[in-house]
Amino acid sequence: MMAQALFKSAGAKAPAVNPVPVPASTSVDLNVSGLHKSFGKGQAVLCGVTFAVHHREAVAMIGSNGAGKSTALRCALRLIEPEAGTVSLFEENISCAGQKQLRAVRAEVGFVFQKHNLVPRLSALTNVVHGNLGRSGGIRGWSHSFTSYELRARAMACLERVGLADQAMKRADQLSGGQSQRVAIARALMQRPRMIVADEPVASLDPVAGREVMDLFHQLTREEGITLLFTSHNVQQALDYADRILAIKQGEIVLNAPSSTLHSGDLNKHYG
């Protein structure tokens, strides 16, 4: 179903912000309990972080610089190894999983970061094809010139989904910042993810491009049923695009509430 959905046209306008919250799901895609992490002696970054992300839910994590947002995201997916705590991803305990099991489970997650991490000299299409490397390696996954017709068609469908099919053959270093981030999202979609984790995905973009990217994330959660966990400094963005908001301060979760029950004043006090 998701593969078919990716072939839908990108021409439809994104829904308005402040969407109706997704009904609570009994299925938990990510369950994090008691995460601890320190960098250097006495430099605790996470102090027992606990939270859950339900299936098809959009969750924002906010907090000031150094609060632990990015570290919490990376430890939750074991991109950084936590010192203590447990993590369940798609109902599989990955806290002590070996690399083979971890790669298999993490292949269901699409990652989007502030730095787009595209290969500058390669085309947008080839960068999107790279999204399949987590599921199938080899030379055929390194360039659209070598890959199969099926994978090339799927990569084109992902570019179409983010509104960039006409930029497929343009080199990544010739794209605007907003276009580059949308290629990064298309690359994540190439994985056919059940969940997207985005760390400050629009921090480097201008307001218009940032809103376009967040509208796209909103469409994906609502239309494709993809779970979303993202970090942000922008409290209004969190209120507009998340069903639930987590605030982290000094390495601890200090707020966990539906966005519909909050306003900017509730969130601003967790900065500084």
C-alpha cells in the first residue's frame, strides 16, 4: 500500500496546520525508558529520559541548546550508545541487539537531519536511490545508472512525492536548501519507512522553505501513515505540526502533553 501511495502526485496542497490529532493507538513504535548518557566525567547529558511514540503519531521534542534533544534521539535509535536504559523499536527490544538485528530493525526508520548529507556531485535521483542501501547493498544501489528499473522507478516516485521529479538529474550541489532537504526526505521514503526521525530538519532553511518541508512531513504522517518524531527550537512549529510535545531540560523530560492542550507560553518557559 505504501509503495502505491508514493506514486501519488505531489501537486496536492498540504493540509492546513493545527490538524485534528491522530486517535490514540495501542501500538507503540518507539518506547524509551530510563536513558542515561554522559560525555566526559561528570557531564551528564541524559538523566533517565523516558517517552513513547505511538503508531502514526507526530511527536515534537523541544528544548534549548544543550538540553539533550539530539542526544536523546540518537540514543533512542542507538546511533549513539546510551550508558543505561531500554529501547523498544516496533515492539523489538533493541537495547542489547547485535548489529545485524539492529540494522534490520533500523531499516524501517528514515532519518532526516539538519545537514542534508547528500553526495554533492551526484544527481538528486542517485541520492534518493541511496536510500535503499539499508535494505540492499551492492553496486546497483550506488547509482541510478546501475540500479534496476524497478528501483529507479521507485526513486522517481519518491522524488515526485516531494515535488522534485523535474529536478531528478540535477546535481545535489545545484539545488536550493529547501530542495536539498526534500531530496533527503525522498531518500528516507525510498526505505519505505514505518517511522521518520528528523533532527532539527528545517533549522538551516529560510521560513518559507522550512514551512514547505514541515507541510510535507505533515502530509506523510496523515496520508502515508508514517510515524514522525522530530526536534525543533521553534515552539510554534511544534504546536502546528505535532500531535504531542515533549520538552527536555537539563537531560530530563519535563513536559509530555498533547499539543491541543498547550500554547506558546507553556513551551517558552522550558527554554533558558
